[in-house]
Amino acid sequence: MCKTPTKFYIDLRRGTNTLLLNKLTLFTVCESLRSRSNIMPKQVHQRGGSLYCGLTLMGVVCLVVFRLLPGMSFGVYAMSDEQNIYHIRDGLHVPCTFFDTVNLTGYTPFPNGSYSYEGVLIPSHLVGQYNYIYRDLVERVDVDWHPRGCICRLKACLNICCPWGQVYNSDKAQCINDTTDTRIWPEPVMNVTFDNSSTQPVNIFKQFAVQSFRPCPKMFSLQPEINEFDEYLLFQNGSMLRLDDHLYINKSEFCLVVSYVNQTDLYYSLNPANCDGDGEQTTVKIINAYAMLFSVPFMMLTIAVYLLIPELRNQHGKSLVCYLIGLASGYTALCCILLMKNLDPEGVSCKVIGYTAYFCFMSAFFWLNVISFDLWHNFRGTRGINRFQEKKRFLFYSLYSWGAASMFLVFTWIAQEHTDWPSHLKPGIGAGEYCWLDMRNWSGMIYFFTPILAIIVANTVMFVMTSVKIHGVQREMARIIAREDSTKNLRTEKDKFGLFLRLFIIMGVTWSSEIISYFVGNDKKWSKIFYISDLCNAMQGFLIFMLFVMKKKVKHLITNRCSSVRDGSTQRQSQYSTKTTSSSVANLSLQEKPSVEKPLMISQSSSGDHQRTTSFR
């Protein structure tokens, strides 16, 4: 007589390597002789993801078409928030970014290595040797080594488009001495708004450290004398507020220029000029912001599906939901930074949004690390866990992900607010120019891209180890007559691994390209190749939705869930109708009873007395 199937583990040893096949059930000889008709047929996997692939291909084609159209500016740098979306790297050997320096060529240094520039003493640790200059905010030009001093670290800086006494010649694209112009130059005096909200006329050469730099090839001058929409405020720190659209512009994005209204004018007027708002960088910023806004609703839909479908609320599903919550919140905060023009770069709201975005992105990456670890852990050969252990593990994962992100947040906040480190080593969040990390220097690498790179490397290692383990399990099971449920369980785990492997590829490739583009910058012609990965980065919510929700199995679960909800509603309505009908019949019966029932009458007779009737009510 055949016995109950015997369950045991197979330990295959090859040297020091042990392969433990879990949940592998072997039958006795009687069970192994069962009829082939009882064995379920092998599942045929349908080719899926056609809609996802088609839409992705369509997006790439549209990107290429837009890029090839003459005059069409297109591109995304997903992690930049500044009005000029530039990735500019200064060498590690220099004490500060180029835009905070002045040229010290021709100035005699003191014996201790310090310089005196226009009455400002620049100490030796703020002096560096540079072998490049920037003609504007993007174009970097290699030149001979020369000394530059970080004067903006000591005094608020202000840009003039050309050295005082020169004008910009559009034909030659350079500043020249125009000897034919007889107009009188104005006094270098401008109204400056101080921190106490008072406004006073000051001499810019006394109040500021004046730099000569033209941020963009195409600029337009504000002329409030003839146009009320050109009103502006110049602040004590060298930044400017354009009152028409409440846009804060930092000192590197505008310069002061002398201009005139009519050809007959005898005097120049001094006003700021800022980059043309219709240029490529503005287009890039808008496309980036709206691509992320388009992506966020798809993340929310994915979260809703994985929370409402019971079959998807497993360990991996809950981890995916937490990952998407962090990513969606980070994208939303970054969109606020990009689109809210009236954010004060030094205000509390700017800092709150900036630090919130940082925390959300970091937590998202730690949850991606959790997903990679959990997949690797499931294929290690450990025993299954019960529901209590699963809850305990998820609690541990939550403490790790949210806790690690909180630690990075606290470290970043302390580095920005409570240290005297050089500004190029500080995060730059809410420091007066940006609400996000200052991507012009190495702050982005220190506080953001380095931990992300470490997580990507760790995830890669775990995915490779998991792939090797799956291959080994498949090879051993091919030599063993396994039960159908064991094979099905392995196939389920393998499909789950493949799904999250695609997620890792989407995240790993796009964010790795972000790190590469961070080093490359966008001052090279071939750097525009990163536009494709930047667009994919901004569209991650849509890609994840197509990957995790639009697959055949999940759509089937959604259909079943909707059907069960409708059936439950119909059943409740039927029960309510039955209950109502029963109540109506009962009430009708109660109403009919008084007309047929008689009071209980008891006759009592006594000898010689007449009958008495007693009624019980």
C-alpha cells in the first residue's frame, strides 16, 4: 500500500558550496508510478509587455524626432532644480567654483600667499590655480594656468556684463571700447534692498565685489523706466527678484548692463539683464517638471493596485509600495522646486521642500536595496517564514530604509546649517541660490550620488548572486522528478525575480547615467546623448506602472477583485431585500392577529352561584 508522500531536503555538496533546495517534495515509489494523466500540463507563457515596449519605443522615437528638428530645444536633467539647469564640475584641486572667483593675474601675492583685490584681502586657502574659464554658464574653455581668488566667499558678489567702460558688441560677441558712442555713463549707483527690508542707493563697487561675466549668449535687459513689467529688486546678497513673475534669480544668472531707450538719449541707464526665458534651458526645465508630474499619477495608481489586491500585499508588494511612496513624494517636491517661481531661496519653505525631496529620494533607494536583498534572501536556501516572521522582517526593513534615509537627512542638514565647512563642500539646500543640492560643485556627489552609487553596486551584486542561484536550482531540479507544486513554486519565484530585475535595470541604468552625466556636464556636444536616460528617469512612474500593473497576471487579479466587489454588493443587496421582505411579512402577520384572536376566558362556577368570567389581558 502506498504511503503518504515523504518531504525532505536535499543537500548537494560540491566542495565548500552547498545548494539547499527548499520545498522540494519527493514521492515514494508508489507515488512516482502515478499516471501521467494526473500530471498537470506545462504552462505555456504568453509573450507579454507588448504595450509597454510599444509605448517606450514610441517615446524614444518622439525624443529623437524632437531632437532632430531644427531649432527644437529638448532635454532633461532630472535632478537639477536651478533656473539654469547646468551640470558644471570644477576640479577637486580648486577651493571654490569658478563663478565665485576673480582673476588675480597681475596682482602681487603677499609672502603668505594671500592677495589684495579691490580692498579685499583674499587668504591663501581661498586662492587656487585654474586652467579654464567659462565664457558663459555652459561653455568651458581651456586656458593657461592662472591664479583666481574666491572673493565671493568673503563679500557679496555682483556681475557686470562687461568691464566698466565697455559695451557688448553683438556682431563680434565680445565686449569692446566704443569710441564712437558719445553717451554719458551713469554713476555706478543702484537701489539695494537689505535684510531688514529697507532700500537704499549704494555704490555697487563699494557694496559688492564686482565680477565681469556674461551668463548667456542671448540676454534681455530690464528697463523699468519704460515698462512696468520690468520692475525688480536687487538684494544685499547679490541676487535679484523679478517682480512681474516673482522669480528669484541668483547672481550667476544675470549681469548689469548699460542701455538706452532712444537713439537720441544722452545718458546710459544701468539695469540688470538676464538670460532669455525662451532659451533651451527654460524648455528643458519645463519638460523635466511636467514629465515628472505626468509620472506621479501612474505611481499612485500602482500603489493603489498593490494595496487593494490581497494577493499582491506580500513582502515584495509592500516593499514596492514603500519604494513608490518615496519616489512619488520626491518627484512631487522636486516639481514644486522647478515650477514654483516665487520660492525664496533663503526661505523656510524652500528648505523644507528641498530636505523633503532629499529624504524621499534616499528612502526610495534604500527600499530598492531592500527589494534586492529580499529576493537574494529568498533564494539562499533558508526555510519559509510564517506570517509573524514576515511582519517582523517587514518591520526590520522599514527601520532600515526609513532610518538610513533619516540619518543621511540629519547629516546633510547638520553639514549645511551647523558647520563652517567651505561652501563648495556643503549641500547648498536653501543657502540662497537653490532649494535642491548645488549641482555646480561636488556637493551632489558627496551627499547624493555617492550613496546611490553604493546602493546600485550592492544591488548589482545581489542580483548576480540570485541569478547564479536560480540557475543552479534549475539544473538540479532537471535531474529530479519533482512534484508539480514544487516546480510551480520555483517558477513563481523566478518570475518574481525577473520582474524586479527589470525594475532594477530601469532604475540602475537611468540613475547610473545620471551619475555619469554629473561628471561629464553638459558643456560638451556629445553630452546630449544623456537626454534619453534623463527622460526615462523622469518617466519612471509610467514605466513602473506598465511593468507591474499592466502585466497579464495583475490585470487578471484586478478583474477578479472588481468582480468580487460587484458580487459582494449584489449579495448584500439581495440579503437586504430578503430581510426587508421578511420584516414586511412579519409586520403584516402581527397586524392581522388582533382580528382573529380572542381574549383568554376562564369560566368559574360555584355551587348555587351564577357564572363569573375573568379575562386575562
